[in-house]
Amino acid sequence: NSIVWSCVFQVSVINTVDTSHEDMIHDAQMDYYGTRLATCSSDRSVKIFDVKNGGQILVADLRGHEGPVWQVAWAHPMYGNILASCSYDRKVIIWKEENGTWDKMYEYTGHDSSVNSVCWGPYDFGLFLACGSSDGAISVLTCSGDGHWDIKKINNAHTIGCNAVSWAPAVVPGSLIEQPTGQKPNYIKRFVSGGCDNLVKLWKEEDGQWKEDQKLEAHSDWVRDVGWAPSIGLPTSTIASCSRDGRVFIWTCDDPAGNTWTAKLLHKFNDAVWHVSWSITGKILAVSGGDNKVTLWKESVDGQWACISDVNKGQGAVTSITDSQQNEQ
């Protein structure tokens, strides 16, 4: 099994990593500095590669899960080299590297079914992780300074199951431009989730408890992934969602209170869409699905989303989309 990734601006395949996983790869994530790649597979393993200078060196083969591993997530490096993984075995494992050796830092077994998604919150708030499970619940794990983990669980977050979680930027929308000079911007803990109830839900922490803030309805089948776009405190909040219904929606909110969200259909694909992922600036969206392609989308000045390239998975072939092809889509 191999991983292919590409540079998004001048789209070309820059590296292929032979992971030697013995079964399907479900996720691949670069660390903060772009020098390490973590992968996970149905072979129950998590692997970490050093990918500096176009090379690939296997630095860790982590065994601890007893079922397919669905997702991996890197914590911010200010907390050290920390990686979370989640699995069909109902476990979340947090791994940490100490003196070149990776070991389990914490193992969470509080879910009753497959854990499908893990996502670290903004580093501004500390070391904390959201986990979405097929049991319908979402857990938020927070690490205190003494190594103890505090658990807060949202039961029945999504009927049938939760497939994806993604944190909002820490800074309140608009606070960058509305804040008096020298005053720190406002921070708020929020995340978005997607589930088997076809819903996208927004959650907000109030007085130490997690409460449902918004329920966004547009999809007609399971929501497979959600992604809250990075922001630097500008007034608009943006979320991408994708579904087995083949549709990708871009949700935007210009309301400072966060109460009014508008859905715009990015594209209707001919197959289920599995993943959405924002560039670090929040300006380009990568979409992958059952058509075995990764497409890159960018918003134009007039607010329309256009496909700027597509990459055939596993083949290393890259096609740049022409204006005429965009019009056809």
C-alpha cells in the first residue's frame, strides 16, 4: 500500500510512500512541520515515517489496537510529539515519543462501539481531543498538567452513530478586526460533527458543559466527514461537509452570534464522498471519495467554487482542470 500526496498550488505529485501496510490504509496525516507522516490501516497498525527531503524512513510501527484503525491525528508540537489513533476496537490510543521511542501515553475505552474520528482542539486551550463513535456519543478528553485525563461525554450526539468531528478555530469570528488595539482576541471552544442521522451539528462549551449549538440539515444520507476551515479571526466561519449522497456542502456564517448558517452546494459527485480537508490557510478544499480521485477546489472572487485540479489516487496522475471543464461541472 502506498500514499501519494501533492503540492496544491502547482499541482504535481512530489512523493510516494510505500508503507508496507498489509491491508487498506484508512488515513494519512502529516505532522505540524510536514516532516513526518502517520498512517493507519485495517492491519491494526499505526506507522510513522520520516519523510524529509523526499525520503521515507519508518521510525515507528505502533501496535496496540485489536481492529482496523480508522484515523490518526497529530497534537500541536508545543506539547511534544503526540499522536492519537482510533479504531473499530472501540479504543482511542494516545501515543507519545520520548527520547526517540513511541509508547502509549493514554488509552481511552469509554465507547461502546467503533470510534471513527479523533481531532485535537486548538492548542490555545491545552491538550484536548474530541472522539466520535458509532455508539452515537462524542467524548472530549482533556489532559491536566499531572498527566490525568478528564472525560466529558455527549451521549446521543447523533442517532445511529457519529462519523466525524472537527474543531473550530479558537478565535471568535470577527474578533481580529473588532478588538481594541493591544487587547487579546476572544476565545471560544466549538466543534462540528457529522453523523449517520444525515445531520451536521455544532457544539459549544458553556459553563464547563457541552451543548448543541446548531443543527444543519442538507444531506440526504450519512455525513461521512466535516471540516471547519482555519481562520485568523476574520468575520466569516466556514465548514465543509460531505456525504454518501455524493454531495459536498460549504456552510458559511457571517453572523457574530453564530446563529445563521447558509449552505452552498460545492459539487454533486457520482459516488459517495468520504473526506474533506482544508489547506492551512482555509482557501483550498481537498475532496476524496468513491470515484478514486482527490479533487482540489478554490473559491473565486465572485463566491463560486471551482475545481482547480484532480489527482487519480494510487496512479500518481495529475490533471489540471481547464476553464471549459469547470463549466461542464
